[in-house]
Amino acid sequence: MLVLITYDVATSSIGGSKRLRHVAKKCVDYGQRVQNSVFECVVDPQQFELLRHSLLKIADLEKDSIRFYFLGSNWQNKVEHYGTKEIVNIEEPIVL
Amino acid sequence: MLVLITYDVATSSIGGSKRLRHVAKKCVDYGQRVQNSVFECVVDPQQFELLRHSLLKIADLEKDSIRFYFLGSNWQNKVEHYGTKEIVNIEEPIVL
């Protein structure tokens, strides 16, 4: 399933940029960074539990906001993109 | 249906902050700003066409990135929030 993760971090706060880097690093293990603080992760329920656990440990929940959106398995037609940062379909095989 | 809109704007670029303000203003006509550049809008298909048209006119598509995620009508169980900025359910009636 696709889980969209949006992470609003006070980058001006002490450690904010570092937290964002850590969150990004965890998320890209399962997917891709589609915008500066938006990540699309393809996970099964168990992987999601682990990922959420890690992210909630990294985030400072008194300063930051983190949201998870569950887009299910048939998510390919549920996303539209415009503008910069063209994105690769992470579930499509790469043809070399 | 709920449409999630994520808007990655180069606020350091000329007019970036202004574009973000304009995008926010349009989006909150249909919903709420849940994070700095993340908006949840409840729209019917016709309203969505109008909203998307407006947003794509505001955004500078050579610098910014805008993504739309379609969460359907039964979106209430598809969202989890942690941290700051507690959000109101925009479809729930307000009891006075």
C-alpha cells in the first residue's frame, strides 16, 4: 500500500533541519521524497508499523506535525503532479 | 471527496511567499490548511476542476511542485495525525 507522509518541521528550531534529514532518510528506505517534506512510501502493514515508530521517535511532537495518508494498493490513479521534480513510479520495474 | 494538495514552493524565489499565500487562500475556500504547504479540500468533481485550474494559474510551474491526492469520500479513516496543529474534522457539524 502507499502511505503518504507529510512532515511539517520547524526548520528554524534547534535541530529542525536535522530532524527533517533523519525523517527523509527513513522514508526513502521505503519510497521517495516527492517534495521537500512529502514522502511516498510503499509498505506492508508491518513495515508501516516500524516506519511510523521510527518517525515518531525522530520528530519533536511538541514542535512538528506529521501526518499519514493511506492511499491503498491502487494508488497510481490517485495522484496528479504538476511542475518541477518529475517523479519516478517506484513500483514500476526499471528497464535497462 | 477529499483532495489532498501538497504545494512545494520555492519561498526564497521572487514571489514564492506570495504564491503560497494565494494558494492557501484558494484552498481554504474548500477546506483547511493542515500543514504549512499541505491542504485538505472537500470538493465535488466540478469544484475540483475549478480549484485545480486556479492553483495551476497561481503556481510557477517552472519553480514549484504541486501534487493532488484523491482520497475519495470515505477518507476519515485514511488519515493519522501526530504532533502540533490539531485539526478539525471539516465535515463534522459544529455543535454550539
